[in-house]
Amino acid sequence: MNEVKLVKKAKRGDKEAFEQLLVLHKDQLYRTAFLYVRNREDALDVVQETAFRSYLAITTLQEEKFFVTWLTKILIRCAYDSLKKRKNDVPLEKVTPILSKLDKRSDEGMDLANATNKLEQKYRDVIVLFHYHDLSIKEVAKVLDLPENTVKTYLQRGRKQLRTILEGAHLYEGKSL
Amino acid sequence: MKENLYKDQYDKIDVPEDELVRSIQSGIDQADGKRSFKRQRNIKRSIVSTAAAVVLSATFLSSNVSNALADVPVIGEAYHVFNDMVGRNLTSQQLVTELDEKSSGKGLDVMMTSAYYDGAVIGVSFKVVGDVKEDEFREVNGFYEIYGGNEAISDSKEIVPLEKSGDDYIGQIQLAYPGKELPANTSFPLEFKRIGEKEGSWKFDVPVEQLPYEEVELDQVRSNEQADVAVQFNSIIEGQASTAINYTGTFPLEGKHDQVRLEVVDENGEQVNVSRDGIDLETSQENDHIVVKGRSIIPENLKERTDYIEIQPKVALSGVEDQFIHLSEKLPIKIESTRQDHVISVNDMKVDGEKVTLDFQINNGRNDRYFEFYEDMARNEVLLVKESRKDIYEEPLKHTVKVLDKEKLSFRSTFDVSKLKGFNENNYVVRVSLGTLSSNLPVELEPVKIELN
């Protein structure tokens, strides 16, 4: 069944269709959550919260073809909420144990997650949506309520920042990725 | 096709498939529970819901708004909202006990609504009714103490987030029973000292009754001679929805704060989530060693998932003293930790009136972690300090860190000394702190295999 049909069913309250949709996009949801929160447990929580909020709000989705865009917007908001909560709740001494629990297998992802996390928020959102979610400039603009030209500018600056962080400015100066 | 510079790395982020699907399902179930509940409500409720739906469509989301869709507490709701895996599982098995205990003050009624006691894990859910004051972030937290805030008990003073549920707020607390022996029926003292922005005292003695469990005796020891540590696995407690691992850690006196951390995988090599690690139950001294009885909690019953588990014990070493290098010292010099193979080798050092330049390598280039961890180490743990103030942790001297060789973990730090009054080679030293390496790169002991059935 194509995705638009699933979205239509989900909007009519079909729980299974909604679940199918989310499972279809689960890897992307998890990886994006991981980029923001940088650990497995919180990333899973963010996905769960996204499922919760999006299921309650699915009837408000206007155009079926924008389902993923709409879902991503919810996910990003959940990720920021999780980060905000962590900032308020987690005593400093608990941060080290959390880091130590990170799965070694996630280390490659960690580099990217750490680097993405160091970007200014406005650049981070644009980079995540454009590069990882493969949205067009137009779609990114729609999700973030920004003019398209601003998205382009943020994208350029964000990429430059990310490149610097990821590869180490000293070693890779002048080398284009 | 759009160029995609970073997609490859993104795709390498490991996805925990099964857990992810479970998270999605429980998010939907949780929302579905509220929704069907909403449908049963009367007209007044549906007006509120419509208003809420309008807000939802405008902002797409807000957990407070979505929670407002269901304002009557359902047993176990808090366990879902706060993702307490044990509580959620027990709720679905109807093994959570309903409670009706109330404590009032400062215009707030705090009510214990349910509790469970599974193996070594205790959980309670509660509700706050009344005039709750939000904080500046428009959030509500509570501060509580259990067992009178006894310092010897892990997490005996904690902050807990509350979520709005209808007109009230709900919350959940999970604790590991702090004693070696697990009594069948017990109660634990709980006092809230602040709720939202209101300070006060809301006291309870929460009764809990233990669910049936199995305890399997173990006797396996893993040790490391250089670090002088040993971890003995004593028993495993298999509850209805949780598993507890009891062990005894033995450390030298200088490592009295050493920490046991367990990593667990199932028969398929899939990671098992250890939700509470290194709970200290009892500490004693035997001859020249510290003996710690400890416990770790896994928030699921593992029997259905796997026939055995493999535990990789790790010990994060403590008491690692800073070491110092004089600027006139002969190079190269290696700063090593005595109980572990951590080493920072300083290969070159240049001192002039303007700056001090240090070339150094971390752990001989052994790369156990993501690179930025070492970069942070290089920036923060190898510092030029005034000898008379070398034990005081002040804001570091201004310095830059250049990556000389990413693969080899080689760095160059350059400290600006041009503005330092009276700087000379004799009154400044390089402080090398290996403690951060030790707490983040623990000693890894041989894995232990434990049959569950």
C-alpha cells in the first residue's frame, strides 16, 4: 500500500496503519533523535514521545504527502524537550556514567552526533532536515517556517561549521569534502 | 540527485530494531489509551478536547496539551508517561497495587496512587492536586527524600519531574531496595520537600508487598591483578518484570570509590539495558581492601528473551592522583597510571618568554573512544599551572590545542605566558590528570556467562 493511503487510513483513526507508517520511518526517526540526544535510551524515549504526540495530532495533518515532514518537526521538538529536561534534571555527576554506558558500536555515530550537537541550533535543524532527511530546500523552509533564502544561507554556514568540527580544522584546512 | 555529504555516517548510527519498534508501539498505545478515553467522555469534555485539538494543530505538539486530553488518573498512567519499563510491564499484568494515601499542606494534596515491589525494584506513582506553581521554564519538579535522605543510600535525595494530567500533576519514583536482604513486606519513608515552587513537607510511609521472584545463587569471580580489583557475582534475582544482579566488589584502599559497571548482552549479542548500575548496598574494610556489596538492575524479565546473559564487568578506577612535569625535565617523559595502562607521553616542550608549547600523545594512540573525547582530554587534562597553586582547580591559562595526528591521538598545546607576571621555568609545572581517562575508560574484566533457565 502506498504511503499516502496509509496516512489517509491513519487520519481516520486506523491504529495499525499509523504504526506501519512509523515503523516504515523508524530508522530515520531513531538516527535523527540520536543526533540530538546522543544516547540510545534518550533517543528511544524521544521516538516514543514522538509516536505519542503524533498519534494524538494526526487528524490535524492537512496534506498527506507532508506526513514525514510533519512527523520530523514533531520529533525535533521532542528532542529539544528531552535536552531541556536533561539540562534541568540531570545532576552533573550523572553525566559521566551516562557517557560510559554508550555502546561502542555507536562510536562512529557519536562523532557525527557530537559534531551536529555543537552546531548552532538554527544550522543544526537545517542540516538535519536537508542532508539526513533528504528534504528539499522548499520543504525545509516549510518545516522551519523560514524563507528559502535563509535556509540556503544556514545550510552553507552550517556545512562549513560541521566540516570544521568533524574533520578538525587544523588538519583539513583547504581540503574540500 | 542531491549531493549528500554526511549521509553515510548518519546511516552508520546503530539502530536497536526491536526496542525501537517497542518504543513506537508503546507511544501509540499510550496515546490510544487516552484517545479512547476521550471518546467516552461527555459533551463538556469534548469541547475541551476540540480546544486542545486547535492548539495542537497550531503548534503540532505539547505534551501538556496532549496530557490534558485525559484528566482522570488511570492506574499505571504515570509509569507510561515517564517510561518506567518495570511499572509499565507490571501494569499490563495487573500486578501493581492501588494505593490511597494522602498528605496535605501549602494548598497541595499529594496522593500515592499505586505501588509495586518486584525483585529488588520498588516503584510508586503519585498525583498532586491543588495550586501547583510552575517554574520559570513552565515545568514542575518535585524534590523528595527517601529513608530520611540517608547519604549511605543511593539516590536518597532526588528531583522528580511532574507532568500535567488534566487539572492535576502526576509523577513516578523508582528506587532499588537499598538492603542486601529483601523483605517480603516492607514500607519506605518518603517525604516531598518541594513541589513546583512551593516548599513544605508531605510525608508518607509507603507500604509495598513483594511479588513472587526467583533467586539463583552464583559464584563466579573476575579480577585484574594490576588494578587490584575483583568482582564476584553472588546471585541473580528474577522478578516478574525486572532482574537484579548482586555482586561483591573488592578494591584497594586508595580505590575506595572504584565503581563497578556492568554491560550485559543476551544470547544474540543484543545489548540488555542496565537501568541502575553500581548501587552500593554495604561497604566494609577487610584487611587492606574495601569490600562493596553492590547491585545492578535490568528493567525486564529476561527469561522469555534469552536462555543466558553474558555480563562484561568493568571497574572505573578512582583515587587517581594528578602528576606533574617540571618544565626543565628531560624529554620524552611518560606519565602513567599505576593501576591501568593509561599514559600521556610528552615528547616535546618549548619554553620562551611568550609561550609554552607541549607536544603529547594520549594512550600511545590507542583509540577506544570517539575522537572528541580525547580532544577534550587534551584540552582540559594537560595544563600549565603555577607550582604554588598546582592543586587548586582554577580556570586554565589561555591555550590552544592543535591536532597533530588524529589517528595517533597526538596533540600540541600552546599556552600564552606573555602576560603572566614573573613567569619562569621554575615556578610553573605541567599538570597531567589521568583521572578522567580512568573514570571514562574503566578496567575491563573477562565476561561472565549466566544461564537463566
